[in-house]
Amino acid sequence: MNKNRKYNYLILSLFSFIGLHSHAQILNIDRENGLDTLNRRFHAALDFSFALDKQKGDFLDINNKTEFDLKVKKKMILIFLNSTELSLSGKSVIENNGYFQLRFRDNDKRKIFPDTYTQYQWNGVLGMKQRFLFGSNMRINWMEGKETDLYSGFGVFYEYEFWDPAFATLEFADTLTSVNRQIFRLNISLKYAVKLGEKIDLVLINYAQFPLNEYFLKPRWFLDSNVNIAFNEKWSALIHYSHNYDLYRPLPIDSYYYSLTVGFRVQF
């Protein structure tokens, strides 16, 4: 194993202790579809999984991730991201969450450059009727090669949330009242991507977001991980895992959730 390989697995081991749970109610700082260590000459990518089971009470499960990249003057890029997760069992809603995001940043050409973004999201299970944010990070390129990427970010964003228990499928939701919250948050991020084999990529992104108020020591911690297994130039399999640990939730719900998705991707 050469020195670069040893360094890759050393960094990877630092992430290996993490194993919690999540719904993706979080700001994403980079390309979502795990292609940063692959050929970057794509313009769009789509992940989609679908399941239907008549024997289990008309169970329906749909997961979607979409990304469109538009290069601006070669060194800049405009990225549109969408993620939707919907699970129904008859008339019961098991999961209903997603987000739309637009970001404008450097196309991995500079060591340090601002990353500006805006995002809208929802979570119909936890009671988040809508969440809107916008902000900017200073994005730092520490390492980028054919087998390894390492980036970090540091910035601030404004967050508006409206939580409505009537929108949720939570137990005792009828005893809770709606919450409207507007705050600024400090945002710290770290992204590591590594090529584990000729056709296998792993991307790990950590986020720590601290409320800029008296609850500063009650941050939100989010891990987003993707394993991409390529079959050919257009088709690949994706394993996505994320967890969310939030100590400053507007409603009295669990601090910790997770999500695991397995699906296929076509890129063109």
C-alpha cells in the first residue's frame, strides 16, 4: 500500500466511529451524488428507487435525488439539488421529507472561495411544514487528486422554520402548538471523498451548526455518506446513509434520527 493509500485509510478510520440515525433536514455543502472522485464531465445525475408491496397494506416507497450542474465562465458552477423521500402504508404516512437547493460556488479551481446557497425543505413526519435558509461559507480546498478530495467550510446562514404539529404524524401531536423560529447559525463543514477501488467511491460529509444565541452549545450534527458502485459509464448503484443529531429542536421530539437508502443512478 503506497503512502497516499495509507493516508486515505487513516482519514477514513477517523469517520468509522460514527453510526447514528436521521431525516435529511440539513444544509448540504457539496455535490450530492457522490461523483466528486469520478469523471466530472457530467451535467445531470438522477438517483431513483421505488417499492410497492400489496401484501403489506398497499405499502409505497419512493426516493429521489436529482442534481443539475451548470458551468459559468469555466471556473464557477451553479448547482441545483433536489431530494424527496415518501413512504406510505395505506393512508398512513411513514415518511415525507425533502428539499430543494440552489448554490453558486467555485468549480474546484481555487484553494479558497465563497460558496453561496439557498434551500427550502420540509418534513411531514416530524412536523416541519417549511424551512428556508440562505447563507455563505468560505470553502477551502485542502486536497484534491485522482483518488482523494478533502474540503472544509466555515460560514453563517439565516434559518427560518415553521413547525406545525398538525402537519406531523407524531404521537401526542394534538397536544403541541405550532412554532415559528428565525435564527442565525454558525456552519462548519468537512467533506472527504476517496476512491476505494477502480469503480467504488466513498463520500463523507460532516456538518456542525451552532445557534448564534444563548443555545450556542446545543448544535446540530449531521453526517451524510454515499457509496457509489459503477457498473459502466452511465449506470451505478448507490448506498446512502445519513444521521441527524439536533439538541435544539423547536418541538419535543427525539434529538436523533437516521436514514438508509439503496438505489440506482443513471447519469448523462
